[in-house]
Amino acid sequence: MKTDIEIARSVELDKIKKVACNVGIPVDEVENYGRYIAKVPVHLINEDKVKNSNLILVTAITPTKAGIGKTTVSIGLALGLNKIGKKAIVALREPSLGPCFGMKGGAAGGGYAQVLPMENINLHFTGDFHAITSAHNMITALLDNYLYQNQASGFGLKDILWKRVLDVNDRTLRDIVTGIGGKANGITREAGFDITPASEIMAILCLARDLKDLRRRIENILLGYTYNDKPFTVKDLGVAGAITVLLKDTIHPNLVQTTENTAAFVHGGPFANIAHGCNSIVATKMAMSFGDYVITEAGFGADLGAEKFFNIKCRKSGLQPKLTVIVATAQGLKMHGGVSLDKIKEPNLNGLCEGLKNLDKHINNIRSFHQNVVVAFNKYSTDSEEEIAMVREYCEWAGVGFAVNNAFAQGGEGAVELAELVARTIQEKPSAPLTFTYKDEDSVPEKIEKVAKNIYGAKMVTFSSQANKMLKLIKDMGISDYPICIAKTQYSFSADDKAYGVATDFELHIRDIVINNGAEMIVAIAGDIMRMPGLPKDPQATRIDIVNGFIDGLS
Amino acid sequence: MKTDIEIARSVELDKIKKVACNVGIPVDEVENYGRYIAKVPVHLINEDKVKNSNLILVTAITPTKAGIGKTTVSIGLALGLNKIGKKAIVALREPSLGPCFGMKGGAAGGGYAQVLPMENINLHFTGDFHAITSAHNMITALLDNYLYQNQASGFGLKDILWKRVLDVNDRTLRDIVTGIGGKANGITREAGFDITPASEIMAILCLARDLKDLRRRIENILLGYTYNDKPFTVKDLGVAGAITVLLKDTIHPNLVQTTENTAAFVHGGPFANIAHGCNSIVATKMAMSFGDYVITEAGFGADLGAEKFFNIKCRKSGLQPKLTVIVATAQGLKMHGGVSLDKIKEPNLNGLCEGLKNLDKHINNIRSFHQNVVVAFNKYSTDSEEEIAMVREYCEWAGVGFAVNNAFAQGGEGAVELAELVARTIQEKPSAPLTFTYKDEDSVPEKIEKVAKNIYGAKMVTFSSQANKMLKLIKDMGISDYPICIAKTQYSFSADDKAYGVATDFELHIRDIVINNGAEMIVAIAGDIMRMPGLPKDPQATRIDIVNGFIDGLS
């Protein structure tokens, strides 16, 4: 089979205005970024159409080193639905340069289920990430300058809570000391960088209704505390307007196309392990304004992305998905069943059976939101018929739909079974309105405990003294009604990235808490998770190149 | 009179493909970035046409707090030449977000001589700066990771010469310590950020012939030295391909339009005080491929931008300008004549006369390159007839052309006198081939001395021990044939930013030397100049906002 990039190149792309026209987007409103990428202005969201569109969430079992292909299934499902005559649009997150050049090498689907032009989407795209990086660091520069210029007047901040960001995997920037080398270089202090997908501004972009709401949220960003224990915000710094100006184009969703020339929105890109992991609300709503079926994806396993999709994104936007699709693979399930990475391509029914416990836990979790579930078995060429049959039987036993997805190898044709199951399930038994894991009025520790116990399966939650200090601040600020966003390893239900399968009886330790007062959520950092990843010994960057005018190494 | 932004908004913009079509650029080749911005592929450069086009450099007297309006004159001259029936295109540098949000608030011309859409040009534009920032910091992350991953094998670098960059004014990032907080956070070391316009990658972009040449230069970037005193480059790191992929779109010049809908290229943006200060060679050549007259600008005073334009850009590209225009203002000259900032709007013939010494020195400097000179007197509403007459008389005495430019208030109509003078001068006495200030085969200290003495007027040059250490490395590497790029304050011929007028008898101290082995030049840092600027007490960012859907505070 051809590589992802060979397939991407073999597709004859439609001009993006044609793609827009095909789903009824007024082409005069479409702003081109090159021939095949466009921004669609946010004012085209039609709330009536949003109400009548069928939203489908695609999530997955706990990821392993085997890979899952959640984005591929999401795109494949959209292709399959279009294939059976439904008007379907997929809404995805934008890839980050950090993982693209670090571990993964790209995040635009795979095989015959990709969003295109994949090179541009994986690289600078429409500049949204860069604008967020700029805006975030501009605030920090203005804040440090404020402290520096006002030091003679005795002004200062007791605590500085705002960091910097870069869209790169760089462990050496996690903890740094800035302002050394003499007094002209500012005030010396401890500081640090997160990766751009962890920026509060990324979360704000993904949760904002429009530019006005974005500005309001930028104003509210908490930068630190004065010596009188007063919160100090971007509004206090007097630069909310300037920061909004830097972000003015980011609010408009990005339109691209699939390998079968159907419309796809790719907009916003927080990770689900260190942030809330969903594409923007405006992109989902834009897709729903022009599509009868909209497939959206939440990052990593359902304990991370799906939980945050429901408890944060749906809670804040009022979105009501009709169905949740959980992606599982035989290889992934086998790893959860104790099979080692080098053996996962061999048939192993015992290992697979054991691994089904991971899927089972995720299904129960999704059902706790009152969502109906369908399992998409994402087929790899090494999967045996017996393995597929075992997962199918399990799903019958569990009372959830099951379909094999083979869009990677066959495009929309390979997702017809899944598409028909999804369409039928939505028609026959659409999900009830969402039930959330916690209520707005629960305290922040209660919210964290409810997610940790009822979704992760933790026995108890402990808080560091730093976390407790932040909990007190949250109470003092009167913002306990915000939803919570737990940052945790994606490789386990617990905070221990070696605990595959279904971790039980564990203690979840909250190391730190970050107040996202503009995004209106509380980020609780569990275990050792880092909001700035590192690079592996052999980074993907060493395999990326331009050969004969074509890009190699992005997939 | 209307503000810059009001004027910008009042102009009815042509679609960018129409602008391209008007000068003969094949519209199918034009890649839109929105309706009014495009990239024009670098392969459209036509070297035969480049040879026959008339290149005009616009430079200036030493800048003061009074401002000069060099970009406004450059654009105005293009408008004026078009007005008198010549096919003229202007090629300018891209603005940097640092100064836009710091001191200046924008850099796209002013009044009725602007490039448009000015908001986009002043903000993220086509993402060139962001791509450079990404590429630069990606190299650093990969380098730090290489050191971290290989520490057990005893590998390391004795000296690390590569920093990070951000497009922001942030003094606290000048000198930092990275990799603190434990062993998992990498190797602790001293590090720092420059502003993106000082990135060697910016210089590479501005000097590269095409993408292949860009890749070759990226490979050659010197990152540090091994313990065996061997140079360690991006090629050694194995990531030149990946970095070129990040930069693949940046090489294509950006096309926009003037306030009178004529074509303008805006591409590359090094500052002339901390870098070489010229727009890209490819943008200049692209403009010359489609325009009979091409106006290009070099940053700050002629001692900085023009010197580097001739000794670096023209030397490396073979470009031969037909004429140099020096922009002078009455207010600026008065400041050089000792008049204080609060008095420069009042007529003061004595101060003006004294200030003419600054202009005189610049004229002689430009003549040392065998360039013919025309002085463009950039008119402000407060200038008196007597003042204008005095500058005119001086120019007659000095034997250089003189014309008043009023394009700020009147657009192309206000630059007809200047345009006619420029066209006539080029026709009647085009400049002789360039003579450079130093030869390739001069040693680096000799090159620095020649520029310091013959252009700046220094008595002597001294080198710090750090600079001497770098000079030895340069000798050992066999790269003494590179041209030099002196980083120096823009406010004086000397390195003392308080020494207005014509500084004499001064010592120029070279504090540090940076090897730009990819850009193929040696950066010598003189005096206190910082390659990462700071923000003022009252930054422009506090005045930037969106009001009724329109951006305020960029001008």
C-alpha cells in the first residue's frame, strides 16, 4: 500500500471554494489561504441549523504505543456517511508542530482517510497556533515590562501565574530563570514555557463564541496576585485590545477537504492530556450549520478527551451529541491485555480478551453521560477474523453497536458498514440529553474527585500543598463554578503511564492547579504529566525532508 | 488630515490578482493569502529583466526621535514614478511585531503613501516571521535534546553559539538559564533569546537565491564547537531537511498593493541596527522582473542600512543600483544641529544649518560606493519655506539632486517632483558600478576597521576578549572572506546613542562577534546594542484595540 504522503499527493484536490460551495457555504464569504485552505467567517454559524444537525463524538480506548487511528476513523466515518448519501462534515483539531517534529510526524488522518493538503495542515496551516504563541508571549513580555518599569514605585506581584509558550517539544524550557545578566535585562525570576496547545489562549479560542466573547475572556486571564492578594488580569495590564487584535483571524474556522473532496473543518488544537483536547466550539457549530451529520473528535482515550468534551465543551456550548463512537484496535486491546509491543501483530485471543476490560470501562464511562455507544473496530492488515469476531461478540454482550472500519485502506467505501450503523443508531435511538459527571455548584475538589473516582476509577485523590494553595485562591476568587480539566498521562486510567488495562485502587495525586480564568476552567495537574513535552532520542525531524520538491516524513 | 489607519481604510483595494495582472505577473502562479495578499513563486524571477531594470535605494540621515518617514518616501517615490508614466514597483521589509507593539506601532508607510492591507502586513502577514521563529527554535530544541540524549556517551559541545528567537520586545529573555528543575528537564545552561529579525534564518532568507540555496545555508549554520574544536552544524544535527520544510513557503516574495493600487513586494525583515536591514534579494529581483523602476529601502541611517545593502546584499547578489536617495527632514536635521525634541517644530535656521553636517557625511559615504545621490526632503506641515530653501541650497552646493516629497499628504501627486528628478538622474547620469568599502580577502578586523573608519568616522576599533576569541575561530574555520555586519545603535555614527550630528574621534568597541555561517556573514556587535529590544514604559500595545470592528493603534 502507498504511504500516507503518497496517497495525499495522488488525490486531485478541488479548489477550496468548490468544496465550500458543495456544502452550501456562500463562496463570497470564504477567505482563501492558498488554493486549498480557507477561513470561513464565524458569523455564518446558524444556531437553528446547529440544533437540527446530528453531532457524533469519536473517542477511543486508552492509547498505547500500538496507535489507534482515531482521526482516521473520524474522517473515514464522514466519508462513509457521504458515501451512503448523508451530508456529513468532520470537525477536527489542528496538529501541533511539537509532536509532528518529535514523535508522531503528523496528525491529519492516514491512508485513504486524510484531511488535505496534509503538509500545510501539519505545518503552519493558517497561522492560528503562531498567533496564539505570539499573543501569549506578548502578554508575558508586557507583564514583565510592567513589573520592571514600575519597580521604583514599589509595585509588583506576589505571585506570577502566567508563563510563556512555544509550539515545540523542548524540555529545557520547562523551568528557566529569566532576566539575568544585569539590571537592564529586567527582573530576575523563575519562569517557564508550556507547549502552545497548553496555552490558556488555545483553550479560550476553542471555547469562545465569537470575537467579542474572545476579548472578554482575554481580559479575564489571571496573570498573578498583588501583594494585597488582589487578582491581576490582562485587563489590569491594559492590553486586552492589543491581544485580541493579534488573535482577530484565529476565531474563524479553517476549511479544508478530505481525500474524497468533502468538507472538513480543522480548528483549534489543545491536547487532551494537558488541556481539554477538543477542536473549537465555533468549528463544530460551523460544521453543524452546513452538515446534517457532524463528526468531531476528542483527544486520546475517552477518560481524557471524551470526559472533557462532555463536561467542558458540551456544558459550555449546549451541544448535545446523538452518539459516541469508541475506536478500538486489536493491537491496542492486546497491549492492554498484557501482550508486549513486539508481539501485538500475532493473533492472541487470550490477550485480546483480557484487553477488552479497557474497552468495557470506557463504554461504561461514556454511558454515565447517557450517551449511546457504537464501537468502531479500526482494522489493521494483521488482524485475524477470530480477533474481530471476539470484539464483535463482546459488543453484542455489552449491548453496543459494532462495526469494522477499513477507511484507512479503502476510504469511504471501507467505512460504509460503520456509517450505516451510526446513521441507523442515531435514527432509532438517539442519545438522551447529557448528564454530566459533576455539577457547576460542586466545589473544585469535589469535581476532581468525581472525575477521578467515577471516570478514572481512583480510590482517592490527594492534593499537594501547592494545589491546596491554589484551591484556596479559587475559593477566594469565587470561581468554584468553573468546570475542571485534569491534566494526566494518556496511557492509563491512572496517573501512572505504565498501568495499562484498567488501573484500580489507585491514588490520584494533584501536583498543581492552574487557574484559566479566561477559558473559565480549572486545570488540575495529576502525577508527572508535563505541559511541555520533550523530544525522543531519535526525533521525527531527522526523517523530514524535501525530496524532489515533495515533503517526506510527515504522515 | 486623516490618520494613517483612516486613510488605509478609505482606499478601495483591488483584488491582489488584479494588482499582479497589472504588472504582468501570471495570475495562475499567484497564491492568495486572503483577498489582498499573495505569494509570488520565486521561479518567476527573470534574470534578464533584472539586468535591465533600474534599481533605486532609499536610505536616510541618522534617525532621531523626530522620525524620518523613509518607508513613506520609498512608497511615495514608487507612486510618483507611476504617476509620470513609469512602471515602478517598491520592495520593502516586513514589519516586526516587537516594535509594532512596543514603540513604533507599525511599519507600512504613512499618510497617502502606504502599503495595504496595513493591518495584516503589520500583524501576522503571510506567516514568514512565525515560520522563521519556529524553525530557529526547533533547531535549538533539537540541539538541546541531542546534548541531553547523548550525555551518557560523553558527547557534548564545548561552546554553544545558537540561541532562540521570539518576535517580541522582551528584555527579560536576553539572558536566561534553561534546563533547571531536575534532570528530566535537560541540561542546565546559560541561554538567551534574540528578536526574530536578528535570527540568522532571517538573514538566510533575505540572502538565499532559492529553496535549494536556502537548504544549503541552513545546513551550514554553526551551532557550536565540540570538545575537539570541531564546528558542529545543523547538518551534523541531521535536521536541515526538516528545517527547510518549515521554511518552504517563506522563500516566495509577498505581493501587496500601495494606497494607489500599484504592486509592492514586502518580504524579509531584518533590522539594520542588529542585522543587515534589507528586504530579501528574491523580492528585489522579483520586483525587477516585473518593474522598470524598483525602489528598495535599507533600514535606519545610511551608515547602517545602506552600508550593508551595498557591502552585503549587492556584493552577494550582483545587484547594481542606479541611484541612491537619501531622505532628510527639517526636524531630524534640527535635532542633529542640537535643537531639543520639544523645539523641532519651530523654525531654526542655525540648528538646521548645523544639522546639515549629518546629511553631508551620509552623502560622502554613499559617494564612496560610487553611487549618485539625490536628497528627498520629506515635508512635514511645520516646515518653513526658508528651511526647505536652506537644504536645497546645501544640495546645490554639494552637487546632489534635491526634491521635496509630499507623498504623505498628497500620495503620488506629492512625489512627482522627486520622481521626475530620480528618472532624469538615472537617465542622464546613472551610477558607476559599485565600489565596496572592503574586499573579500581583507581580514575580518580589517573589514570592521574600514567600515568603522571610512563610514562611521571612528578613530580606532577595539575588540573585547570574547570578540578576539571569535576572530580566532573565524580564522580557523577559513571564513574570513565573509562580509561583515556591524550591529550598532541607529542613533549615531558612533556606538553612543546620545552622540547626534556627526560623531568624530571616537573609539568603536566590538563587544562580541556572532558567526552567521549559513547567511555567510560575520556579525560584529558594537557598544551596548541589544539584539533583543525592551519595551518602553508606555508600550504601544496599550493603545491597540478593535473598535467597531476596526483596528486602532497600528500606524
